[in-house]
Amino acid sequence: MNQEYDMKSMVTKIKALRRNAESLKEIAGDFPTVIKNCDRILANVHMLEINVSDAAEVMGK
Amino acid sequence: MSNGVYWNPVLETMPREKLRQLQLKKFREIFTWAYGHSKFYHQLYSDAGIEPGDLKKFEDIKKVPKMEKAMMRSVQGPGKPNYPYGDILCVPLDKVTDYRQTSGTTGQPVYQADTWQDWEQGTEAYCYAMWAQGYRPGDRVFLPFGYNIFIAFWAYHYAGEKIGCEVIPGGVLNTEARILKMQELRATAMGATPTYILGMAETARGMGIDPPKDLFIRKITVAGEPGGSVPATRQRMEDAWGAKVYDQVGSTEIGHWGWQCTHQAGLHVNEAMYLIEIEDVNTGELIEEPGRRGKMVVTTFGRMAQPCIRFDVKDLIQWNARQCDCGRTFRLLDGGIQGRADDITKVKGVLLSPLAIEEVVRNTPQLGHEYQVVVTKKGDIDDITLKVEILPEYRKDEAAIKAKLTDQLRLTTNLGYNIEFHPYESLPRSQTKSRRFQDLRPH
């Protein structure tokens, strides 16, 4: 791999995405579209976690 | 957006010792999840006296009991909890968003539950494959498959969208209509079973359409049957379409764990998302070295609704000694899926793999794509009949072709066959998984 990636910053921003989506869901009350779109966002955040955050963790970054 | 070689340049080139660390971390996570959320897995592991704290190092993974399809079936179905999934389910039923089932080729189907996150993960795994096969935004991808209860090419559809390709669902159209639609829309890629890919080319030619010349397909992903990793079959497909053909392997219970990249050097295992172990069929010993065939045991990382942990698939595989020129550190399998442990059968006292016959048939240019192998018993003696289609222009050469086939089959399989020639296009064709091997001996 030639290019270096700023894994640390990406991990920080992925954590923020999760926090934001979870807190949005929390305040949504009985608002189906917000809840269900947050679920979709969180599923995609998880894809970022398995692709970036987990990799960063084992690489010590 | 970068058009780089890798979908994930970090994971796909990760040093192997780091990949091992990642696999241990992910194995612990899915094991702990299943232990805590599925009665089926909790019972299985409690009976074996193993719990999450016991998984301290990579070698501890082999202490975890394996699971088989029959075990899944035994806890699923009517009268069982969490209908139809049974106690293997790890989430409440209202978290399940997707149902699929196995084809039931080897018995009662397995019902597979997925949450949306699981479904995303299956899509993600397929993105690794398609990106490695050169799919990019701008590709116009045609899917000639029946969108239904089987996993088939669903993930290919979603992964195509995610990558940014334009996806054309060719669902309920018949083969002729699909060909005309591909021509009209100038589709550049498609995914189907090897049998259907070969059959479509035959149909196209019957319509006066020569696929390499009159269509625009330049990439094909095949799955569902081993043909994509059988060199003679892949060559036939590539010649018939004027396209590169790439194998992709997976299953309903596991997901999409392996694929050929554009170098076609073997099947890459997506080791960031799956753990593939190879086990000696007789001793159960784990095989790490290349070139020794064994049974595949697979774990899917992070599939939460219905985990797949140390699943004894009974597919036969072997590691390849090569490192692929693509630069990925994911290990390669040699020759893809080389058969099923329960397909390898003794005939006249000799172990016979149906795939060995396919390689001979598809390497014989005077024959059509289809074939069937039927094993019967005449008195106390096993009898094998190979049914093949002879191309019309070679009917006059039947005797010579038969002699050549007999020699090749004896060399490859150490067995003698009754060879039956059938008219071209007369043997059954299938759009889904083809079963070409019939063992009709009384058991």
C-alpha cells in the first residue's frame, strides 16, 4: 500500500457519526421516519467501523 | 473518487500477522454474541465446556465445536421457537428485515434471518469482490436471475448499486427477452450461474446474435456452481461472450466469502470478514500448508441475527502457495471449490469427484456444455454412464470422440464409462444450481 491514510481522524469522525445518529434516534420519540433512517445510517456506520475502526485498532492507530 | 485497485486498501493489504489479530478479535466478538443471545449456540458451547473467556489465542478457535447444516435444520421449522428460524436466532423477530432460504439441494432448506445491518454486511462483502473484478461507476450491470427467496445474486445487485454501477434487474424476463434488453441497453457486465451463462450464449446464437460481436458484456461474475474456477468451463464462457469471467463463492448461511480478482490466480478469501479453516477429512487436523485438500470450516464475522460460527460446509478446498500479483494479502485458494465431501463418492472402489469429469467434458470442443453422470449398479458392479451432447457438425466423428473421451476420463479419474451421445441442446438446462451427478445405486 503506497498511500497513507489518516486512520486516527477517520476513527474519531466515525465515532461522532455513531453518537450523532444514536442521539438523534433517542430524541425522535414516536417519529418513524427519523427512527428508521437512523437505523439505516447506523448500519452504514457499522460498515465504516468494520472497514476502518477495527483495522485501526489492530494496527495500533 | 479514487479508482484504485482495492475496495479497502487497508484491510486488503494488511500484514498477515495483523489479519490474524483481527480475525481473533472478530471471532471472539461473534462467539460472545452468539453465546449470550442464542439458546442453540449457548447449549452447544456449554455442552463442550467452552465459554468466551477461553478464547485467548488464535489456536483456541479450534476448540470451539463445529456446526453443521443438519443442526440448523433440527432447531428450525414448525413447533420450534422463533418460527421459522428457531433458537439459533440471536435477535428479537421484529429486528429481522430479510428472509432467504437455502435451495434444499442437500435436504430440507435452512431458513436464514438477517437484520438490515447483516444485509448491509453481505452487500459490503460483495463490494470487495466486484471492485476486485473491475466493476466501477459507469458499468451497466444486468442481472438475469429470478429475484426470489434464494440468496442467488441479491447481494450482487445491492453491491453494484453501492459501488455506483447502474443496475438493471432482469427478473421475470425470459432468456430471449433478457438478451434483447442487454443488447438494447448495452449492458457491460452481468452475473449468473455458469450453466445459465453458457445457456444464454447458446440462446443468443440461436437468435442470430453473436455475444462477443453483437453484445457489450465484458465482465461476468459467476456463482452458485464451481464452473468459474474450472479452467475449461471458464474458457468456454469467456470465448462464448468475449468477456472476462470471474468466480465468486458464498452461500445463504455464510455470505460472500471468496472471489477471483482480475488476475484470476485463484479464489481470494475475504479474511477481514470471514475465517476459513481447512480440516483434514479423515483426521480433523487443521491444514495450513498449500496443496493439501480438506474440508472447509467457515465463520462469518459480525452477522448478528443468525450467526454462522465454525460451520462445517463439507466443501473441499485447498490453499494455494502463490501470493497473487494484485498485492492483496488475503490468501488464495487453489482451484476454487473442488467438490463436496459428500459428492466425492467411491465408484468401483475408486474415489470419484464429479468436477474432474466436468474438466474433461468442457475441454472437448466437439461437445456441448451440458453433461450428466449417472451411477448405477449392475449386479454387484458399479456402472457409470456419462451423457454428453455432441455438436451437430461432429456427429460423423462419434467413434473417434468416444475413444478420446474414454482415454481422457481414464487418465483423469481412473475409471471406465459408458459414453452416451445425445443431440445438441437435448440435456436439461437449469437457471439455478445444476445437479449433474446422479447416484442411483441402492444404499
